[in-house]
Amino acid sequence: MTFTKTAVLLTAFALSACTSADRFGSGSGTGAAGADGSLAGSISDPTSPAYFNATVGDRVLFLVDQSTLSQEAQFVLDGQADWLLTNSEYSALIEGHADEQGTRDYNLALGARRASAVQNYLISKGVAPGRLKTISYGKERPIEICSDEACYSQNRRSVTVITAGAGV
Amino acid sequence: MTYFDETAINARFFQRAMRRFLARKNTGLTRWMAACFLAVSIAAPAVAQDRSGPLRIEITEGVIEPVPIAVAPFLAENAAASEFAREITGVVASDLVGTGLFRDLPRESYISEVTNFDGEVAYADWKAINAEALVVGAVTMTSDNRLLVKFRLFDIFTGAPLGDGLQFAGSTNSWRRVAHKVADQVYSRITGEDGYFDSRVVYVEETGPKNARQKRLAIMDYDGANVQFLTDASSIVLAPRFSPTGDRVLFTSYETGFPQIYELAVGQVQKRALSELDAETMTFAPRYAPNGRTVVYSEARGGNTDIFRLDLNTGDRVRLTSAPSIETAPSFSPDGSQIVFESDRSGNQQLYVMGLNGGEPKRISFGQGRYGTPVWSPRGDFIAFTKQNNGRFHIGVMRTDGSNERLLTASFLDEGPTWAPNGRVLMFTRESAGADGQPALFSVDISGRNLRRVPTATAASDPAWSPLLP
């Protein structure tokens, strides 16, 4: 592992560690690593979804009303693509989320855009399209609940949820 | 933002307001003194010409001060009817006062009591307490346990009935509906508008913390009474919409894990998915066409959201927009020929109108900020919308060509207006800010007055108003 790669992973870990504590408590998608973490495995096992969530980083953040992938987001997604290519027995459900500053319908559409941006990026890195599904939660599932930019910035996210099975 | 021309309030209104002002100065004086003072003010020529015709409130002109009326306690024509008579009087008064157009004079202020439904009206006594209108009613319980409710409406100023007496019959279970029907008649005769009290609202009941909300579809009377739940809280449900006949509801549910639109018949648990698409396509934001057989909605596929039309009988599906931008929140014009929707093709959310079959849409919103969730008024004269500008949310209305934009509300988060069946009142979701923030239902009339919270037991969002019940 090169020095650069290590640095990226450490950064990803630092980012995801801030938010992963309540990751499963927020009522995320179905068919995912469940609330009981049954699919998660050991965080020290690099082939486990728990490792993916905590170390690779399961989420990327977006600017207001944007679905563009930032440099940081692309680093995290590179790690996600590597992990998915290595661990081909898993698939992923990509959730798109929005902050509360928007109408319900529009935020659903915006979340779909974000999830799709992540999906397309992962496909461009070689992940088979059949292993990646997307869903939008719009503003229905915020992870942070204050009404300030500090929370909004965390809620404007995509979350890559590892699911069992190699996809179709 | 432009406001409707409020100077259009006519002289009649000004004079009325003056008369009420004069009368109010007598607060605390004896009834006799009040009567004398009023007699003097009525004798003044300007006020004597106050009303040349029957009592008529023009809602679009805005009302400076609620018009005082007397909803006399409904008479119980037999003992079994007495409780119903009392309750029905309360609902009639509550409906009328709730419009912000009327003030119900307290019974203590009455000079004469109504003791006989068919008796002579003591106009002078009602005039003396400044009542502009008098509602008289009577309730009978029949031998087969049905309620007969009749009422008469009098214009005190002209000293004549406003329309004929009417009688409604209903089961004891439907006493509230009967009361709403009486109030609808009174409202309609005075305003010249259709009523809206005998109607229901379908909405989303919300419980639990902000990051783990539980949502259930619920239906209630327009005033918050008679709540029933249509779904359980096992999956997220969003944005229910009534069919034009009020007997079916469209909504979005995450039941399969992915948002899809469903239809259910009110009063039945069974629901059906309208789209048999692959799970990669999300469907949401459905609304019925005025014919009730067609639905417009959004599909998100591959990150792009467009508008489609679905025939409920044949299942035929027609794409109406085809752009890389977000197109959503479609709503039919009441004649079914046009569809208003929102799109961010210009760079941010704006409102557009297109034909029934799609085609090149015409942009109608041009003000500052972003516009979403357009809804065509059932009367066809306005489009209501949500507007976001400078970090605030507004409910607003504009003419269907985009002119005469008027913002009715402002708050941290207002969204999703729905029209009362008469197109003169809007209900919407208002969410409070912060970690403990919660949504609630509010209503406001199209002049921007009479903002009030609709009573619900828990947090509530996404209201949709039914048509007037049959």
C-alpha cells in the first residue's frame, strides 16, 4: 500500500468515524446491513461490511442543491469501488438524501440525482452495474437534526449500503 | 411580490367597519346605552346608505374585521334532540367563525331569545346588538333515530330572510356533517361562494424524533374531527391526494423499499400499486386528472426525474417530459386540458404549464427565488405554490399566466398547499425549526388573512383537501 493510499484511507476513516455511530439508528434503507448489524461483521476484517462502513467510508457529502462529486467524495468512492471489486460477494444500495431546506418532491428528485451520481462513478471504476441499486429518501431520513448548516451539510449525502449477494 | 389591490375594499365595507367601530366604543355601557348609540349612528346618512342590498361579503376584497352574526342556540324539538341541538349549534358557529369572516355574538348579549323556529324575528333587538345576520335552527330526533336539522338565515339590516329555510336529514353518527352542511349554506348565502365545511382532509400523521419519523396516512374532517388511519407506520408514506370524487386516495409509499405510488379506496384497507416498474424506477408526486381516470406523476430513473401520465383503466403510460432536468409536482387544470409542474431546467425550480400531452412548456414564474409544488385551483383562477427565497418559505398564489403573484405566508418552512373545494382557502404544511422541529397543518385564505393552525393530535404534514362531500 502506497503512502498516498494510506493517507486517503485514514482521511476516510476520520470522516466516517464522525457519523457512523448513529448510522444504523436512522432508519435507512431496507435489504441493507440491518439495524442489528448482522451483515456487518468485524471492523478489523477488511472483507466485512463493518470495515467498509468504518474504514473505507460509506458516505459522501454534497453542496446545497448539487449532485457534483467533490475531490474528497471521489477519494472515498475510489475506496468503495476498490472494496466492491475485491469483495464480489456483496452488492450495494446507494441512498441519496437531501437536507430539509427544500420541498418534498424536489428533494426526492435531488436525492435520486445524488445516488445516481455515485452509482455512475462506481460503474466508471469498474463495478458491475448489476451490483448497484439506488434509492432516494429525499429529506425523509436526516441523520443530523438541527436546523443549521452544520447539520444540513451532513444530511446532504449519499450512503452506500452493503447488501448480501453478488447482484444480477 | 405584488399584493392584490386592497384599496378595492369598497365604501360599503369601510362604512360597515365604521359602524362596528362606533358600536365597539360602547363596550361596557349598558345594553340600553349601546342601543341608543347605535340608533344615532345608523341615523347618520353615510351609515344609513351602508347597505342598499342584502348582506354580502366579497372574500377577495379582504375583510377588515369579522362581521358580527348571531348563531342562536338551535332549538331541540324533542328531548332526544337536545344534546345534538347544542353540539350542532357549536359546530355551525365554529365553522363560520373559523373563516375569519364572522364573529359570533355571545348569547349573553342577546336581547331576545329565539324560542320558536317559525316565529317572527325581532329585527330591532338583533340590530340593537349589532348583529348583521341571524341563524335560527331546530333539531328533531325522529322515531327511527334520525336527525332532522332545519335552519333559517336572516339579514338583520334589511330585515328579511336570506334565502329559504332548509332542512337536512342524517343519521345521529353524521351530526357533524349535517352541521357542516348548515354552515356551508349560511356561508354560501352571505359570501356568494360555495361552502367548504362538509369536506375531509387526508394527510400524513407524524410521530417520533426527527431522524426516525414514523408516518401514517390519516383522514379527518376539515376541522380536525373524526380522525381515521388508512395505513400503519411500517413504511414511509408521503403526499396523499384525493380523487375528484373524494372516494380514492393516491399516495407514495416505501413499502417495497423503494418509493412507489399506490391507490386505495377510502374505507377499505386494500391498496394497489399503480406502477409495475422495476425497483430501479421510483415513482412519486401523483395527482388525479379531473376525470379521475388518469394520473400524472413523476418517475426517477437513472437520477433523472420526468413526468408521466397513466391511464388507470388501461395501464397505458405516456411520457410527458423528456429533459435531463428535474420535472415533478404535476397538477391538472380543472378542465383537464393543461398541467402545471415544476422544473429546474433554468437552473433552479420554476413553474411551467404544458398541455395534456406534454409538448413545449411555458414558464410562468419569474420572481426572485425558487418555486415548487404548484396546484391549480379547483376554480381555475389561481395556481398556488411553495416559494423559497432568502432562506424563507412562502405559500403563494398567482394567476394561471403567472401574473399577480401574491405571497400569503412566510416562515422557516411552509410547503405543499392544497385548495379548499371552493378555491378560497388553502391548507399547507408548516414545519418548525430545530432538533425538536415538527410539522403541523395550517390554513390561510387567499387574501392572506386568517392564518390558523388546523387542530391535529400529533404532528402532521402533506394535507390534501377533498372535494365537497355529496
